Amino acid sequence: MAYLTQEVLQRKRIQLVPRCFLFMVTEETNKHLFLHCKYTAQLWNLFLNITGYSWAMPEHTTDLLSCWIRRGGSKSQKRWWRLIPSCIWCSVWRERNARCFEDRSNSIHKV
């Protein structure tokens, strides 16, 4: 992913507070922000509970994508199914930016 998380900014020698803006506990990396952050996990679990799927979160985003594309039903369902990780990650990124730049936060259900 090309998102400018703090991990990426630090590699470019731009120094910031190295904490995830969603819970301010763990260092913000792509892997943490999009897969393992408590906020993100709650969002994934909300979606998975609605759809009735059970899922063990993989270690890396690439692992998630390779497993994810094997799910879905008909051809049209698979097209929609493939959009879900991007939609969730975009929602997480927007929430992260709202907390970082606008000092505003939303509940999981509002996201």
C-alpha cells in the first residue's frame, strides 16, 4: 500500500509521534493500522458478523488479499466481495486522518 503511515514517513526522515492515531498505543505501521489495530479489528469483526463469516486475521495485507479473493459466490458477488478490503481500509484511513488532523473521532458503527 502507498499510504503515508508514520512508518513510511519515518523512512523518509519525517519525524512524527510514532503512535497509531486510533488508540495511541502501538507504533503505526501498515500492518498494524490495516489489520491488527483494535479499532480496525472491531470494524472487520462487525462486517464479518453481519455476513456470517468467521476469519482469522492474517499477518500481512498481501496475505489477506490473496485469501480474500478466493471467497464469494457467483461472478457478480465475487466482484463486490473483492471491494470489501479496500472499503474497510479506506474507512480506517479516513478515521485515522479525522483523528490526526481534525481532532474528531467516530464510533465503529458510524464508520
